Amino acid sequence: MTKKIARSGLLLSIALILSYIESLFPFFYGIPGMKLGLPNMAIVLTMYLFGNSEALIINILRIIISGFLFGNLFGILFSICGALISFLAMLIVKKIDLFSIYGVSVTGGVFHNIAQLFVAAFIVKTSGIIYYMPFLILGGVITGFINGIVAGNTGIYLKKYLR
Amino acid sequence: MRIIKNDIVLISIFIIVSIVSFVVVFASASFGSRVIVSINGTTMYELDLSEDIEIDIDSEYGHNKLVIEDGECFLSDADCPDGLCIKQGKISKNGQSIICLPNKLVLTIKGEDETEIDTIAR
């Protein structure tokens, strides 16, 4: 139990550092909803090493904490939608068990961007931003893939020390 | 960690969806309702695309003739040396623009519900 607490704290801090780095790039190339999704690296990693429930807890905690540290309350509500939908999508893809960490990470990236776009569309009450959809899907694939490479490869080494 | 065949299939599906949505979105781009005329960055006129009109736009940079016809907007005449703005043709869809560089003139089509997004997602 103590080990689990320490481990979760470590993973949460990794996620928070990645959130901070991400907050330095607020609007990626001016497309709303487009994110690098760096914290998702830590979430995917946790999912694979320690299970889904731990990953979900870390995911929610990192949104709340990073929201208070680097953002505002509105930002928390905004990104929690994206994160939860993306998490759900990743969970489904992982449960299907046909894909490796790459497939799961790419799904997470794509659904995160799509969810954020829909939230943005709802808030500004314009359908105009649906124009960004193709770019957001493509962006999600690229960032999700890169996250998958990092999470997959660091996972091999972290597994030895964190278990 | 090695990528497996199923991942490549999944990624390909996403990329295909992205390309298809790109085609769909831009083929069905909505028609704008207004044209914004700006000279050297300042908005001079905002005209309704639904009314047919012909106006002369004169400024210190030169002269252009703007025509709105059947919900489409174009420049029919200009004194700029290259005449590229006339060749840019008719515009009617949201976000399209005609730019006359020598006369510093920009026409942009805007929709009804244009709202800027000023919140930052984290």
C-alpha cells in the first residue's frame, strides 16, 4: 500500500511536469483544442504498468492540480471533458486487446482533440470551428503516436524500478 | 516496444477519417453573409452579400470597384498595376478573401455567428 502511494505520487508528478511543459504551448498553431497531449504519456504508461483505475485517478488528479497551478477553474472543466472522453476511448481500445500501446495512445490523442473541439463548439456556440476537425484528428494521430513511442519505451525500463 | 500490424491499421483509419472529413468540410463550406472591406488594416465597409451593389473604393493607395452579385463578391475594376485582385475571381464562402496588395485592400467573407475563441484549454 505504502509502495502504491509512493508510486502514484511519482507518476502524478511526472504527469504534472508534462502538464507544465504543455502549458507553455497554449494554442498549438492557433487551432483550438489542439494539444500536444504530453501528460497522456504518463497516463498511458500508468495504464499499462499499474492498471486502469490507478491511471484514472492520476488523470483526474493531474487535471485538477495542474488546473489550479497553471490555469483556472474554467480550464479544469474544459479539459476534464477532453481527458475523460479520451480515457474512455483508450480504455475501450485497450480492452479490445487488438492493439499495442501505440494504438491506445493514438486513440487517446485523437479523442482528446475531438472532445475538446466539441466542448469549444458548445461554449462559443458556433459550428464554424468544425472546420478544424481534420487537422485535430491528424494532430491527434501524430502526437498520440509520439507519446506512444515514449511511453512504450520508457515503460520497459520503469517497470523494473516501480513495481 | 514494437508497433504491430493492428496499430498501423488503426492509425490508417484515423488518417483516412481525417482526409475524408477534410474533403467533406471544405466541399460543404458554408456561405458567408457579409463581406468586410478593409484598407491598410482598418475596416472601411461591412456589406451584406444578399444585396446586389456596385461601389467604388477609393483610398490614398488606389481605386478598386467592388461588385456584389447573386451572393458573390468580386472586384470588377482596379487601377493596380498587376490586376491580380480581379483575377482572384468571385468569393462567397466563409473565410475566403480577395487581396489587392498594391492598394492595400482586403475583402473577407464573414458568417453570421463568428465568435473568437479566447479561452485557453489546458
